[in-house]
Amino acid sequence: MALQNAPGAVFRFPDGEIPAKPGDCSWFDNSVPHSVHNDSGQERLALIVCIRSAAFSAFKQEQGKIPTKNQMTKKEAKLETSHA
């Protein structure tokens, strides 16, 4: 959620960019390359909330975007389990 985002500060990703206004809220796939460019001359403040859900993980696995638990290394699987 954009808390403070002056014109000239944009969130960029391969398919485009979002010039958010304060109060705007968006969701995106964090595995997609992304960046923020701030040419506004003012500080940009954003609130970032990460939500993990089984439904989203299943969707990503179907799309081949993330490995299944069988494809993960033992270390990755342990980390996945410890953060759930």
C-alpha cells in the first residue's frame, strides 16, 4: 500500500509500471523481477504485507513457477515447513 508516493515514483515490472497514489493497494507475484524508481525528489513510503496461502502456492505450482516439495532440496523443504 502506498503511504506516500509523489509523482515520479513508480513501481516497475516486466509488463509495465504502477504510479501509485497514497492509499492505493496492489498485489503482485514477488518472484517476478521488479523495482521501484523514485525520481520525485521526495521520500516514498510503502507498507508491504506478504501473505502465503496454500491456494496461491498450488496455483504457482500448477503454472510451473515454484517447485513442488518433491522438487525442493531438503534444506528448502525444511525452511518452507518452518515458515508455514
